[in-house]
Amino acid sequence: MSALSTTLIHHPYEAPSGFEAPQHAVHKASTVFFPTVAAMRSREWKDKTAYTYGLHGTPTTYALEERLCTLEGGAQCVLVPSGLAAVALVALAVLKTGDEVLIPDNAYGPNKTLAEGELLAWGIRHRYYNAMDPADLAAKLSPATRLVWVEAAGSVTLEFPDLQALVRLAKAHGALVALDNTWGAGIAFKPFDLVPGTSQPLAVDISAHALTKYPSGGGDVLMGSVITRDAHLHMQIKLCHMRLGLSVGANDAEMVLRSLPSIALRYRAHDEATRALAVWAQSQPAFVQVLHPALPDSPGHGFWKALCDRPDGGAACLFSVVFAPHFSQNQVDAFCDALQLFRLGYSWAGPVSLVVPYNLRAMRTQWPAEIAHGTVVRLSVGLEAVSDLQADIARALLAMG
């Protein structure tokens, strides 16, 4: 080789093996080299024994997938570009025309709009059930029901359902159960072992997780995962994942790998701060209800306590307040605008505290019986000092007028 460009591209130097460091290496690739034609024809990416193309995995993404399985207690994992992509992948992998999916009325909003949009257009029906009433789920299960979503705690209003009862009902009917496990994050409870200590664990079939939240922890990565235990179901999801061309960037995967070792510490720090603020918020006259699963009078507290109230459990970083009905939307908006440490923004589980006001009537088929009437505001507690966050809320309440 005499040309400089050729020499630089095909340079013979190879770094010595044996390098080890705290952080996992970042492997970036679309093209993967094969030593021979025989190797090209024989390599298999589906079981992670080899590499064929960057879309199907690299050492970086394989490492993240395996560590996420350890976090949640699953056996197989695929990575997708966002939490919503995880929800969509589950639907696309297991549902077909004529099937029905049942979704909690308090589920993550984009899960519902996906059902109302694309799924409905493809001939897949949906119905919403009251997650706090297992009998409502039982009444809505039909011969067409293929998939039942569960979510604990519920989106925005944070009701904690009788997860065990919902899973048992769906499984007895023969439906697959998918859990949006973003709030629990593999720490509050184990989705594949909902009754610890039994010989036959009660488990969901699929765990969808917005890695954007706790596994990332920095508010700067979009990613999701779909985790299973059943090999056949995993392959069904993995092949759909491949056909859709879903992939994540190596640098994003490395950022989540870097954050995972601290997830338990961060989860507990958020949890402790959130509980303290939620208890204090109960003393504020402007709030007619404070919603947080660890509060004794919050909807579903008993179910949260039975499943999550243990030394290695928890209750995440979210709590919501319901303003008394006499406060106008303008006044509630003024409260949100006056906050200085709680920034207006979506998502949660990052270092910065966040706040979002919600129009609950537009989000639910009917007003939940367990929720007081008034304007709902959700607060995500970051890693700031509790005393500073409490003072921030107190100042904003005074600014409402």
C-alpha cells in the first residue's frame, strides 16, 4: 500500500487486548466486518452470540440490554429510541386486525392516543378500564382481548392498583399482560415476581420501560426498552423490532450504562425527598388532595404498601396536588409560572425538579371517583434540597393572588 488514504483506512495496528476501565467501551457501527464468507453466512445475531450489522446490536447495546434484564428480573431485552417507541413496539408485535387491547383509563396518555389513532385504523379495537376496579377489567375482557396493559402507579394521578388481581384476571383469560414499568423502574417492585417467595411467581409477560427517566437520570437521553422472560414471545418482539428498523445510538447507550450503577441511590434520594414534600403539601390549604402512593389516604395506598413498602422498594419522585375548585385555571397557571426551582417541563427522574398542570377531564373518560375535583398539578422532585423546594412551593402559593 503506497497511497496515504489507503494506508490510513487499512492501517495494520491493533491495540493490545486486556484494557479494563470503570465505563463500558462505546462501539459504533453500521457495517460489521466478517473474516470469511462462511462467517458472514453463519453468524447469528438473534441470540447475541455474534454481530452482523450495527442495527442488530454491538457490544455496547448488548451490555446495556443484559444489565437492564438484571435490573427488572427479565431474561431478554430490546432497546428502542424512546419510551413511547417501547409501548408502540409491544402493540405492533403482538396485535393484529380483529384483536382488542384493554388499557387503564389512567394510563400514559400516548398509549391511549396510539390506540385511538394507528391501532384503530388498522382494525385493532381498544377499550379503557378502571384500574382501581378489577371487576371492571373482568367485565371488559372479551374473546378478542389479546393484550392488557397495566400501569403502577397511574399516570399523573398516581393511583396504585391491585396489580396482582389485574394480572391474574388477564392471565386467566389468556391475554398477554404488558406493564408500563417506568415509575417502578425495576426498584419499587419486580414485574416478573409480583408475589415474592412463591414457587410459581406471578409475573407480567412484558415490561415496557422509558429509560429516558430513571435509568438515564440526566434528562438528556431518549430511550426505551421492552423486556420479557418467555423466549418465544421475546423472539416475536425481536423480529418485529428488526423489521421496523428500530435502533439506538451507541453514545446514548453508553450514557445509560454510565448512569445505571447509581440508579438505586438516585431512586431512594428522589423517593425520600418526594415523601417529605408530599407530607408537607398536605398541610397547605390550597390543596384539597395530595396524591402520592406512600400517603395513607392516597388511592391504592394499601396495594402500594403490600408490594413496594420494603427496604429495597420505593415510591419514585412524583406527587400531584389537586387545587381547591375555587382556584381558577389562571391562578393555578400563575402558581406554576411563579415556581423558580420547579421548572415547567415534561418527563421526570432527572436532577431538576419539574412541574406540569393538567386538564384531567380531557385525559380521562370520566372523572376518577378517588380524585377530588379541582385542577391537578404534577410535581417531579429532582435532587435539590428539600428545604429549598418547599420554600419554592410556598412562595408560588403566595403569588397566586
